[in-house]
Amino acid sequence: MTLSFELETAKTIARIAAGICQNIQAELVSPSQKDGREPVTIADYASQALIGHALSENFPDDAVLSEERSEEFMLLLNDRQRALVSRFVTDAVGGYVFEEQVCAWLDFGKQKQAERTWIVDPIDGTKGFLGGRHYCVAIALMAGGEPQLGVLASPGFYSDQDDPPADTGALIYAMRGAGAYKESLAGGEREPIQVSLNTDPRAATLLTSFEAEHTDWSFIDDVSRALGRGPDAPRRALDSQDKYAMIASGLGDMYLRVVPDPRFREKLWDHAAGYVVVSEAGGRVTDVAGRPFDWTTGTRMVSNRGVIVTNRFLHDAVLDAVARAGWAE
């Protein structure tokens, strides 16, 4: 399956959408802000409208899975907020955009049954977006029941490193059978990336979710102890699918995620792009029981619980630690 045009198009779309998010962040996010919902909402809708516009122009027969819909755009946003969304999209596409067009682009591909489905998260990492840390635009293409390409556009990819590059953003992407790569978000030469070679779980860098409600910390701690990790073992909390990108780039070794609510099931758009990137960089992704992800169950992975992402060398040790920690679904 040759998807070079699709990949290059997704890279361009993700870059522009990330630019919209940066512009909204710069204009609307205040350090003293108490309620961050408004700028996140505007960024969600503006980014997804732009992505929907580009997909409709380039791939009119494809379907789309994404969270935002025109119904909520019209019902939940006030006139000023909808006007801001239209303005930011107008600035990105270079021609005046009406509310009706925004609605059409938000809903593009939603009701279609097609051989190919784009899986979109227009802004992944709410707290990172508001805090100037890690967030990304995530775009994947699924065909044959499996994600085939993934793109992560992350303006804050290097934001918390001691010696980040001059351009703090990164574009991380992969296509099945073609490897994984990283570029500056501003453009430039691509650099092949691969997972780390770390085989010692005691010294491995563990990545976890930044938002507390997204993590069963007792599970994380039980697994860590079963791995023989001490209190000083390296651990980083990150927002968004940047956790996948970090592991694919060798900047992290394993990522564990289980939401405390046992009824919770992961949304496809929170993992699809990162899944391809890590897989093509040589890593491994399963649920906490070691099962591969089932991508064919709608918007949520109802056949899976939780997420384990590793450089593959550590994966069996993590699964064994999960079992020894007494994990039960």
C-alpha cells in the first residue's frame, strides 16, 4: 500500500493546524487565567475545521473519526467564540470562512462508510496547551482495520528539556513499512528515529499521563515495584501523544496508562497516530493484558483496557510485572 501522497498531505495539514493552535495560545491563553476551557474549545474547533477542509479537498471519498461536531459548535459556543473560530480558520486558509463552512468541515466524513478512515485529534493535551508544555495535533489514516500512517505535530515537544533545539517544535511521523522520522515543526531535513536499546526496567525512563484523573497511580506504583524500580527511578509525566513520540525517539523507554474507572475504554484518536510512530520506530504497543489493539470497534477500543508502550525490549518484563502486581480487569 503506497500512501506517500497521503502522508505528505497529513504532514502539511498537521503543521498548519499546529500553527492555528499556537496562534490561539498566544492570543487567548493568559498565565493568570482561571478558566482555560474557552481557548481550548476554540483551538479544538478551529484545528478540526482546518483539517476537515483539507481532507475534503484531497480525499473526498474517505471517512473521518474525530471528536468535535457542528451540532456542539452551534449549541455550546456563543457568537463571539464562533466568530473567533471562523477568524482563525480564515487566517489559515487565506480566504473568508463562514460559519456554514466551518460546520461542514467539522462534520466532513463523519457519517461515511468507507474503505479508509482518517482518525483525528485536533488538539491532544489540554493541560499542556494551557500550560505551554506538551500538546500535539494527531492525524492517522486507517485502512484494512489497522492504522497505516500517523503524524504528530507537537509545538512543545522539547519544552521541558534542559537543552532544547532553537526551534522547540517537532513533527514526528511514520508510514507502515517505511520507518519513523522526525523533523523540525518549521520544516527541514528529516531524521530517522528509533526506540532506545534499554533492557533494564530499573533504569528505564517511565512516562505517565500528566493529568491525575487519567492515571491509576496505585497500578503504576505496583507495577514499578514488581519491576524492581526504586523511588529514584526516572519518571516523567507528559501531556498528549508526545509520550508515544518520546518513546519512538528514544527519549523514553516505557509508557503505562490505566484510567481508574474500570468501565473506561480508550478513544481511537488518542492513540492511533502514536501507535504507528512507535511501531515503525521498533517499539511495541498492547493493552495491559498484552492484547493487540482492536481498531474496529468504533470510536472506542472496547475490546482493550489500558495501554502499555515500550521500546519492545522491556515489554515482556512489564507484562510480567503487571501479572505479578495482581492486575485483574
